[in-house]
Amino acid sequence: DAFTDIDGLHVCKNFPEDALRSTMAYKPQPGDLFIVTYPKCGTSWMQQIVYNILMNGNLPEDKTDAILRLPFLEIQGADAATHGLKPGAYKTHLPFHKHPYSPDAKYIYVARNPYDCCVSFYHHTRNFQMYHFENGTFDEFLDKFVAGKVDFGDYFDHLLSWYEHRNDPNVFFITYEELKKDTAGWVLKLADFFGKEEYGNKLRKHPERLERVLSATSLESMKAINSKLMNWTQTMQAVPEDVRERYVKSAKENFGDIWEKKGKGQFVRKGVVGDWKN
């Protein structure tokens, strides 16, 4: 079995226990921003949207900047939040009852149609060797998905845990489908959530910035990051050694195969609504 239980959380055995536990024990600081999703619900897309909003559409030439501003806490641990660059946001896949929470922090939760999520999750699971599912069928995966025997457990339990907080003032609850339908409108709402004067009104006052954000987060631009996401070694060689030691040591130790080899398929695959019908 490729999975284990860590403090009631069903995850792949490659997830480092110390990173998971430190993430769940982390005490959020005022101004902390979290991007929370169930896996394969638009995480990478939302990360890029948030990153571009926070940087006002002017991304640094240093390609390692995003690694330091958008850490995946369940792999890198709470240290990545404590020492991360600001402004930034922390990616997690934790259900609400396992998530570090503070009324002074902000949380973006992205939900997605379970049919599309399941199809995308199936391809993701087949593509990474750590799941030992390279030859698995969709029917086999569907049984696991419905039973919650996949990374981060049951889809509906996860969704409902955050749905109950959708009206909290520090929670921005959005669906993948809404974001696809009116990306520009929701980007402005997100910017207001971060700070209306600092982010939202600036995008309204300077529409060219909004256009840069939309262009940088289009499906075409998202697909362009595939090679970087799928070839960990090449990507991380650009990270300074002292930073690499702090932020990615556990990833290399626990995800050895995918660190040294390209994964199969596409990390950002289709980015469409209704793909499950195919």
C-alpha cells in the first residue's frame, strides 16, 4: 500500500511526517495567507493568480522567487512559512479541522466539481511512481476516490469542512467553475480580499496590470510551467544551496524517484470544466 495514516490524515507514505505535523501545529501569524484545496481542484492555477496579484503583475526575473513565496507546507514543513518571502501564500491540502487557523490569517478555498476532480486526480496518481498505480484503471481509482483512500482522504468531508466557513470574513470560498467563467471579475474580488486599497484598486486604476495577471495565468501560460513542475532536479538546481537545504531537503529525501526523473503526463493537464464527460 502506498498510503499511511498520520494523525488521522490519509496520505501517501512519501509525505514527510515531520513536515505534516509541523504544518498542523503551525501558529498562523497576522497577515498569513493560505491557499487551500482538495488535490486537483485548481491549486496550481490559484497559486499563480495569487502570486501575480501580490506582485502586481510584475514577476521577478529570479525564477526561484515563486518557490520561496508559495511553499507547499505538507512537504516543506512550517519552517517554509516562518522563513518564507513576503508577500506570499502557503499551499495546503488540509481539511479545516487539521488546518492551522487564526482569525488574523486569511484563507482561500478552491472547490471543484467532484467528477472533474476525480478524473484529474486519476491521471495525477498514475503519473507519479510513488503511488504504485502506473497501470491502474479508472474504475479502480474511482473505488479508492469514493472510499477516501487517496491523498488527504474523502473529497466530501474535506469540502464540507471548509464549506461551513464559507461566510467567515477571513475565508474566500470560490469554485473552479466560477473562476473559469469570470476570471477577471474573481481576480478583482481576490485582490480586494487581500487588501482593497493595496491590491484591488491598483488593478482597477491600472488595467494593464490586470491584463498582465490574466495573461500570466491563462491556460496557455499555465501549461508552459509543465516542464518545470515535472523535472524537479532541473528546477531546484537554480535554488541557492542554503535555501535548497532549508526548503527542499525533505522533498528530495521523501520523493526521490520524482526528484531524479521526469514524471509522466501533464501536471497542468487540460484546465477545463466538464472533462469528466470524456
